[in-house]
Amino acid sequence: MTVCASTNEKQGQGVTLWLTGLPCSGKTTVSGLVAGQLRNAGSEVELLDADIVRQNLTKGLGFTREDRDENIRRIGFVCHLLTRHGVVAISAAISPYRAVREEVRRLIGSFLEIYVNCPLEVCIQRDVKGMYKKALAGELAHFTGISDPYEEPLKPDVVLFTDRETPQESARKVLHLLIASGYFPKEAPLR
């Protein structure tokens, strides 16, 4: 898959790609592929993976609703700064609550919500860290999809079905979204 630069009025304008979905749905995998393709095309890209952000930017926040919302607000603020400086900011965070996602969308403006849709049973099968097992055993409180809700987006810009699509197919859908939204030319060749 290849993406070219554009002469469109949005070219050079930053955008936030906000990947949201259950734990182990494929957010990190797809966002990494998209980031790589965009970098190869010469775009300035910054990937904010939730696990890395929690270690460095939001250390000390727990998993209550209030702490999760604050985590997302902080990620959103960083994406806002990056976006206004012409960077493609990619957030790969569960961000389980609609209201704070909409708050972040309003703050950023150039914001594309990508729903990484994957059935819970598939996410459980993919869990290499054993988080779902601990949550199902009652050892992890406030675990999204088990003891805490996940509020699906009502009008995402694109839906990825990572249980039926390869990571490359899902990444291609995100790149097509960027083209359709005017961030890259329609004639950009994608493989």
C-alpha cells in the first residue's frame, strides 16, 4: 500500500486518527501499519499507543471512569497540539466512553474516528497478556468489556472488522478514509 502527497487544501494540515475499540481488538496493530505507510509517503506522523502513554504521560491514573476520561483528555490534548502543527496524530486507545471522545473531537476539529470492531470472544482469544482471564476471574476491576462498559461510536468515520479483515485490509480502509476526507489525493495508489 502506498500513499502519495496531495495538492488538496487539506494537504499539510494535520489530522487526528482516533482508533477506538475493545482491548485486543487490533488498534495497535492497525495503527502501526497506517503510521508506517504514512511515514513512507513523507508524512509527519506520531503514534500515541495507550500502553506507552500510560507509562509516560498518564502514570498514576487508575481505571475508574474519571481517570479513564482524564487519560483520554490528555491524549486528546497532545493530539490537538500535534494536529494543529500539521502532524498526523494517531491515537490507539480504548477510549470506552462516547462523551469524552466527542469532547476530544470538538477540541481537535480535524478528527477521524475509527471504530475497531471485534467481537468480545475474539478479543479474549487474542489476549496474550492474560488481562481478560484476570478480569473474568474478578482479579481486575474496571476492565472494559467485562466489568466496565464500552460505548460503541454512533457515527464513526469508518468501521474496521478486525475479526474478518487482515490487518493490512483494515489499514487500507483507514488510508482510503484519509483520501476520501481530502488529506491525500484520490489518485493515490494503495496496495
